[in-house]
Amino acid sequence: MLRRNLVKAVLLVGLCSVPVLYWAPWSVPECCRRPASSIEALAQEAPQPKPLGGDLVPVRSVSDPYPVFNGVAVDPDNNLVVMTDVNRKTLLVYDRRAAATNAADLTPPLRQMIGPETNLGFVAGVALDPDRKEILAVNNDIEDTMVGMPYTGDGNQVPSRLLAVPHQAWGVALGRSMNEMCLTVEDKNAVVFYPRDANGVPRPKRTISGPDTDLADPHGVYWDERHNEITVANHGNFKGMFKDVGSGCMPTGTADPESGEFKPPSINVYAGDAQGNSKPIRKLQGDRTQLDFPMGLAVDEAHDEVFVANNGSNAVLVFKRTASGDVAPLRVITGNRTGVNHPMGIALDAKNDEIWVSNFGDHTAVAFARTASGNAAPKRVIRTAPVGTPSAGFGNPQTAAYDSKRQEILVPN
């Protein structure tokens, strides 16, 4: 019995010593030892765990590599048409007469301003100042600026001036005779006015704002100097009014001002010298108007007509300038031949009797005869991507969500 127990004990000690003999180099005979350098080499050859984070390549991405037009402006005297590109954050300058020989071909711009020095971001409304030969482009989101660029600007162009504007400014219009310009401000339901050459961080000269103005998420704006009127397109998303209480701007007004209100979209007209809580002198609003997310607008001062880029219905609506209330358009440009696809901007070329429409839906801008109606084909097409190229439709995307039931990614813009 004692002998068997002694044998067991020796075996147990031997088994427990195996890992010691294997891992401890001092317990291995000299002839079997590896050099230290060889051990280090083996350690370097062994797979190493990869660190988390860092400069990782996405598994896949959804993006649009082509410019997508937002605002549009035309200078017929200098034969220029200019579009803001909200997707690639650029300004594109074209010859007004430009059109591809084949309608399916891309149209090369004369110049494209792009790069960090341009200060172009979520760029929306645009206006041209032919006297100063300057392009005015409004950054709608975090940049909160209006950028001034020379007509001849190209590439990574430094702005000729940079004006700080209220958050979510969108449209811009010039009042050349009054030497002023005005901008719409979505977030504050306002129109703000500055000197035409304003730069830096000045206070507005005057503001149209208040509950009686009926401004609600304003976008497009036009300064009709012949009739001394300011015309504004409203989406109708009313966030409530704000006032400065000494520690910042706070909502005020209705019983529950923070909840806001969804109003019908409208086209409001104000006196050219209006300021403060001024009522509109005319307003188009109601089902018969067909207004649905009206974006840019233009006024034909000579023929007394208002042109509206109606984003929600893929149409251009034309109204009598003096119309008011719930009235139907004089004519509508819409249909599969028109090429109007989620229009954002519209510009009138009175000299050449044309209107320009910039599309957010398919990388194009289209030019029509001023009197076009119905399912009319455009006279010319400017295209930044091959025909049929889908647009991602991103317009300043925010937090995304995943719908596991439908296997869809939801992206609010």
C-alpha cells in the first residue's frame, strides 16, 4: 500500500511539473533551448489583436457623388446662370445659353467654387448683383453666414465678404434702388434687412417679424422694386414667437408656444418699406392655390405674374401678381415631359423671356419659355449626372434610425 501511494505521488508531481518544464527556459536542457532572439521573433509572428476605433473604412456608404441643385439665379446681361449645390457644398457658374448637344450628356460649368476656403456649407438661396459682379449665397445651417463671391471665382475661392446672419436663413433678394438686401429666416419666422454691402457681424437695419406678419417657416423671397413689394413663400411650420428676456430668446405668444402650429402654406406680400409686426398686404393661401412646400419664387414685374417652385407637387405655379386669398393658379407647369423634379429654386430672365428651375430630385436645372404651361418640354437642360442617376435626396441629414421590420434605414433631413 505504501509503495502504491508513493508511485501515485511521484506521478502527480511529474504531471504538475510538465507545464513548468515546458514554459520555464531555465528548466529546459541547454541543448534544447531556443535563443532569446528566436523567441522574440516567434512572438512578433503571432497574430496580434487589432485595436478598436481609429481610421476605419466603412463597410458601405450611401452618398451622392454629383452636385445637387438648390437655389438658382440668372444674370442675362452677363449671360450667367448660377446654382447652389447643397450636396457637394459648392457654387456652379454656367453660361446661360449652355446645354449639352445631346440632352443626356453632362453640362460642364464655366467655374465651380469648392473647398474649405470657400466657407460654403449647407448652401441654399442665391442672388446675383450685376453692378458689383458678385454672387450672394446663403448658408442655411451651422455656418449661419451669407457668402459673397466674385463672378470670376473658381476652385477653393476665398469669399470677397462673409456676413453673419441669423440661424436658418434661407432666401436672399436685392433691393438695388434702396441699396439693401433682405433674407428670410425659417427659425425666427422673419425677414431681415441689411445694407447691400454688409460684412462681418452687423445688426439688421430692420426686421419684419411678429404674430401679425403671418410668417411661418419662410423660404423664397423676391424684392419687386417696380411695385415696392416684398414677396415671401411660407411652408407653414410655425414654431411660435420669440422674445429676448435678458438671458436669451425664449418662446412666447400662445397658451402653449413651444408646441408651435402647422399652418397652410402661403405666399405673403409686404410693403417694400415694411418693418416690425406688419401685416401682409396680400396673401395667397388655401386648397385651390395648390401650394405644397413652396420654395423659391420670382415676380415678373412687367407682366404682373408670380412664379413659384412648388416642391411638394413637382410643379411650377404661376399666379396673377395682385391675386389674394384662395385662388387657383393662372397656369401650372408639370408632367413627365417638363423635367420638373422636386424644384427648389426659380429665376426669371425678363430680358430673354425665360424662367429657370433648379431641381433637387435629379441633378438638373431646366429653362422654359416664360409663357410655358402644362406638360411642356424645357428649352434647355443643365445636367450634373448621367440620365437616370438616382439622387440620394440628402439635405443636411441628421440622426438615422433602422427599421428592422422593413429592413430600411430612415434618414431625417
